[in-house]
Amino acid sequence: MTNAGIPSWRNSGQGTMVRCALWLVTEVGVGEVFTKTQLREAFPETSQIDRRMRDLRVHGWNIATNREDPTLSPHEHRFVEMGAEVWKPGQARAKSATAAITGTQRREILEKDDHLCRVCGIAAGEAYDGGIETAQLDIARREVLKPGGKSVEMVTECRRCRVGGRGRQTDVTDVLSRLAKMSGVERELFAQWVSADRRDFSAMERLWGEYRSLPAESRETIRAAVDRP
Ligand SMILES: [Zn+2]
């Protein structure tokens, strides 16, 4: 194919996913093999370039790993097929909004989301507060703002949340920047919740309960201990 009219992948004014698409088209070429190292070396400033590349799949891009193509080594990819011309205004969104979700994708998303609505936390078949109506889970498309640019990700939502939240957007960049502002202790606690996928206040709450039940003199002892780092 001719590369006439295709913007340079080096232009940093574009999102990382778009630059990755342009890099594949102009530097790799359809049908060709490239290594993970080549990809990382082309985008040394992006720590999760593999993910940005995978984001292209939503837009119809086919990039094989050794799972789909056994002739590849685990460090190689093949650029099988180009999808939507995501560098053209409106293309990235237009394609993703119409792409159908397969049954397999649906099962995978539900499983990853623990079969819970990620907005209100209700499980399939559970009744809404005080109501007779039970929840039905659906897959929704969420527009996500990320450091690498905008993308669309699938998320489990109950029908009620989905109807109420059409066009909902998630700002991952903002979540990351708030995380960066946390103190070391806060971040460590947060990391524990993330790894357990559960918020556990109990140790601190038990300690708080015990502190509150202490006589004044003992409360003063605790207060002094807390003040002194
Ligand atoms: Zn919900």
C-alpha cells in the first residue's frame, strides 16, 4: 500500500494508540512480523505500549500473538490486518460504536467484572432496593480518557445504570493523578484493597473503637504516641 497522505507516527501531538497504528502501517507493514522490543523502542516514553496496541483491536485491527499464530515466538507479533483509520477525525469512535460484541467477549467481560454491575455493584438477579424488579446485567461501552489518549472499553452494567448513564465517560488520567498525590501510607493501603479487591477498614476500625473506649489518661497516652512519629 502507499503511505501517501498518512501522517507521521513520530508526531507526538497524536494519542499513543493512533501513533502505534501509524507505526504499524508505515514501519511494519501488513502481514509482517515485529518484536515486542521493536515496539517498545519505537515508543520509549510509553510504559504500557502493549496495551495501547491492544486497544486497536476494538477498532478492527488484527495483531496476532503466538496464541493465534503458532509460527511466532512469544516475543513476536504479526500485523495481520488493518482496521479503522484511527488517525482520521471521528474514525476511532465511529468504528467502535458499531462493532458488535461476541458471546465469548461478553462472557469474558462478565467474568472479569465478577458478574457485578460496575456502577452500582448489584449482581445479576438481585432485587433493587425495596423493589420487585431484579437486575439484569449488560455490557456497556465506556469512553475512557487515558494518558495515551481516548479509547473505548467494555464494562458490565445493570440495565438500570446503563439506561441512566449512556455516554458515560471515565477519566483514568484523573484517577492516576489523584493516586500520585497520595502519601506512601495511603497508597500502600489502597494497593492492599486493590490486590484483595476488597476494602478492609476492620483493623483500623477495631483500633479506633478500642481507643474511644479508653479512660482519659490512657487516651492521652495514645494521643502522645500518635503525635510522635
Ligand atoms: Zn447498576
